[in-house]
Amino acid sequence: MIILAIETSCDETACAIVSAKNGEIKILSNVVSSQIKLHAKWGGVVPNLAAREHLKNITPVIETSLKEAGFTSKDIDVIGVTSGPGLIPALLIGVNAAKTLAYVWQKPLLGIHHIEGHIYANFINEISAISNNQFPNSKQIKNTKTTNYKLQTTNQIKFPILCLVVSGGHTQLVLMKDHLQYKIIGQTLDDAAGEAFDKVARILNIGYPGGPKVSEHAAVHKPKTTNYKLTFPRPMLSKNNFDFSFSGLKTAVLYETKKHPSLLKNKSYVAAVCHEFQQASIDVLIAKTLKAAEKHRPKTIMLAGGVSANTELRKQLGIAITKFIPNTKYCIPAPNLTGDNAAMIAAATFFRFQKMSETQKKSTKENWKKITADANLKM
């Protein structure tokens, strides 16, 4: 099966083509047009500007994806598109483009939940990490071609799965007893982790997007020689649930910097703030994941979402799983699949289409009339 997928939920215009055969999903093309430079001066994504860029880029991105895969419309079996959640002006561009292609090409069309796509990035046969007993070190994480990674196949991933979804808009613990079966057992009560990273970067005036910028500054922190010893709260660690809260942690950073505004020009101080904020966030994410794993006994723990690119989170969660629940598989997507991309939407499209009856599959050819963009789509 050859799947073309489109993703425009936020500020990435993306199109991918994947092949799916015998449970293996391989990327044939994965084109992403980023808008980071456009939105950087605003410190965040401006929805109408994003939509304007999507409209300008969507056709060239689709054409490039087809060209790189060496295919034409005749080779495509199914089309998938992110139908939500996300920014409604941005979603509308991708959804309408996909509906147009499905109508003109007479192809089945499926709408896919954005977070479902992030989860299913773990099922793509890219060079990615899956381990029972050891976790790749940070140097290996940066190099996706290292031989210490394994080609991941779907039969290596055992249910039930506990997935920690960490992105700019979502922080959730999702329990999956089988494919496409989701139970959200914990989620953020306010800011998502990625949103908190962006806001902290804005407070420190270190650039956009916040996640990579905070991580970069945290990496140069030298705890043995610094003059700045900081301690930020670990919100909700004592609560007997699996929910998260990052608003108070972000506020703690704000109050700390307001006490010492002149130090914002001091690189060592900024590095110390970034390091402590990042570590506080990671401590909470890991503790809640382990607590949920203790209760629900998953066979596999997955990491998904844009913040899953964070080297320290990937590493420290792997170490914690090895130490406390060593018989549990740990699965992370390839670094190039952590951000918004269309390959992950194609993977989710495959599993959804595969589960359908023949009658349901035939009805998807009429979805060009039915699918709508939904900014608050529930999974």
C-alpha cells in the first residue's frame, strides 16, 4: 500500500509518501517546509501568518514529495490528512488540499488526529531506538545512522503500551491495549511541557523555538563551578494521580528572573536557570510515567511528540525504565520524526485503513465530502 499524507496543524507544511507492506512502514519521501524564521520575531506561531505560508507552500511540497518518491497520482492508494487538533486557519489548508486531491484522483481519504500521528511515528521503520536493557547515549541520539540503533518493526512493540506524549500543545499519558485504542490516564491541567519551554525561553530572551534553545543552554551548565544554585518546584509529584502541571514551574522561573533582572545578560546564570527548569520538567515527566507504569503494567513504554526530541528526556527516561522496570521495552521515534511531519500521519493512516472492513474502505472514497478541520478534535 502506498500512502500520501499531509500535515498542516501548526507551522510546518508537510507531505510524505510511505509504503506499507507486511506490517513494515517505510518512508519514501518526507518533505517539511518550516516557518520557524517567520514566527521567530513574534516568539510564537501567528495563526493567520501560518495559514498564508501553508497556502503558498502546500502545492510545491506535495509535488516535491511525489517527485522524491518517484510516483504519480496513479501510484497512490490512500490519502491521509491531519484533521485536528491544531490552529484552525492552518488545518483548513491541509484538509482542503487533501479533499481536493481525493476528489480529483478518486482516492480513499482519512482524517487523522495529530497526536495519533505522533504516537504512530514509533511504528515507522526508520532508524530508531528500541531497547530492553540499555539506552543509547546522547552522542548516538544525535546520529540517527549509528549501527547501535535497530530497525524497528511493529512486532517488536508489545501491547499494552503506555505512551508519554510531550509536545507544544499536549502533555498526556495514553494507555493503549491495542492499535487505535486510547485511554488518556493523565494530562496537563494547564500549560503543556513544550509550551512551558517556549515561555521560559521568552522570559530569558534566548530565542525561538524554546525547546531547543533551553536545551542548548542547559547543556553548557557546569554545576560544579557555577555560582548559581537554583531549585525550582516539581509540581504535582505528591499527587496521587497521573496529571501534570507546568504553569507554576514557569512562574517560578519568572519570579526568579524578576529578582535578578541584571543577571539575564550573564550566560552562566541563564544556563543554570535553563538546566534547573529542564531537569524539574524531566523529573516530573519521568516520575508520573513510572507511577502509571507501576499501576498499569505496560509491556512497552513509548515517547512521542515534539519534546521527545529532548536528549536529556530521552536518556533519563530510558535509564529510569532500565532501573525500575527492566522488563519493559522502551521505544522512541527517530529524532527526525519527533517534530510535526507527514510521515507519522501516513503511519496512522495505514493502521486505521487496515482495521476497516471492505465496506468501510469503499466509503472512504466519499470522505472528500465529509472530512472537516476541527481545532479541538478529541482522540
